[in-house]
Amino acid sequence: MAYVNKLTSTDILTKKFSANVKGYDAAEVDQFLDIVLEEFRAYESFLKNELPTLEKSGNQVDRLHKRIQELEIELAVMKEKFDGLVQNDTVSVNQNNLELHKRISRLEKALYQLGQDPNKIK
């Protein structure tokens, strides 16, 4: 939602007050309005130059929050998938690998005894 100014620095600069016998000193009012005008111009400059950047940053923050939510969901799914994998499963896999290596070694020895080189078999 973009902010819209109801008052501009030109409005402040061109504002005329009606004279009144019981009124304030016109020079003092003008001096104060000059200070207000200077501050307001700085504010307008900020809005013109910095507000678009801040809006872009806000949009990027929103996109990053959505991405974080997606990643948290993905992480929860992955945790659920790997929840069953425990230390015993790892030991079991390593033991199976060791048994397979031993069996391959015995088969290679048998092939060498028969006069075959296992490295040349396709």
C-alpha cells in the first residue's frame, strides 16, 4: 500500500493566511513555516528516493519467508524419510558389504586356481 501525501512543499510555500487584528506576527509565522518547509522537502526527497527501495526490500523479505517455509516443509519430509535409519542399520549395511567383499575374494581365488584372470572377464 503506497503512501500518498495530502500536503506538498508547494502547498506549504504558497499558503496565505488571512490577516487578523488579534493574530500572530506574520514574520514569525513565515520564519517558522520556512523551517517546516525545509523539513518537509527533506521528507519528500526521502519518500521519492528511498521508499521504492524499501518496498522492494519488503517484497524480497516476503519471498524469503515463503522460501523458508517451503524449506522447513522439505526438511520435515526428509526427516520423516530418514527417521527409520538408525545406527543399527548402518552397522548392518557395513557387515553386508564386508561379507560381499569376502565372497568376491573367494571367487577370484577360485578363478585364479582354474587359470582364469578375473580382471579379463567381461
